[in-house]
Amino acid sequence: MMKQKYYLVLNDQEHRLIIESLNQLRNKLIADGKYTDAVDEVLLKIISAKQKKFKVIFKGA
């Protein structure tokens, strides 16, 4: 089975907000004595994701 790729378009503010939210969740899990493996994996993917600049062009109908 072929792995499906997804692309997420975020501006700088959204990128920062996702990282902060995941980090808060991770800290809460640590405080509760729970495993953080899944959150760690997503956090690392978001942090290490390549950033690509592109233009979005809207065309009227």
C-alpha cells in the first residue's frame, strides 16, 4: 500500500501557534505522568518541515 502525503499551508503565526499548542499538550501529559510519544512525533514533524514560499493567485469566475 502506498503511503499518502499531505501538505499543510500555514503562515508564520499559525505555525507558531501549532508548536505552542503541541508543547502545552506535551507539558500537560508529562505533568499527568502520561506518555508523550505521539505528541513528540507530530511536534518534530512540524518543527522540521521544509518551508516553501509560493504565491496564490485568485481568478474571478
